[in-house]
Amino acid sequence: MATERISERATRIVRGLLGKKGTTQEWLSNESGIPMRTLARRLHNTNPSPMTLDELAAVAEALGTDLVSILVAAREESASRVEQVA
């Protein structure tokens, strides 16, 4: 898991935020301005395509957070996984 891309971790964070807010990808698409088809590819459960920084920033804003918070959470997730394995 240590070689997992930051985009995959950030995608998990975004999906988690959607779940906590009780919102859907359709809502997020409308709020972020990212077409639903694109967003669905970006948030795919097993093989997400990487988000651009602009897309991630738009998603973060729609979810009431910021790009840096999502990236920090993704980084912390990686660190905690490494600690669990060690």
C-alpha cells in the first residue's frame, strides 16, 4: 500500500466526506461543476482516474473544506497504514 497514489487516497477521503454529509455524486457534480460522468470516473471504487488539482479544489469547496485539508488527510491515511504494517 505504500506505493498507492495520492489520488487514490484523496478519492477515498472525498467518498468518505460524501458519506458523512449524506450526499450523492450527483449532488457533488452539480455543486462542483464537474460533469457526472467525469466525477463517476474520478470516484470509482476500484480504479479511480486521477483528479486534477482544479477538480479536487472544486470538490473540496463543494464539500465545505479545502484542497490542502483533503491532501493532508490523504497523507495521514498513508502514514497510519504504514504504522499499522510495521
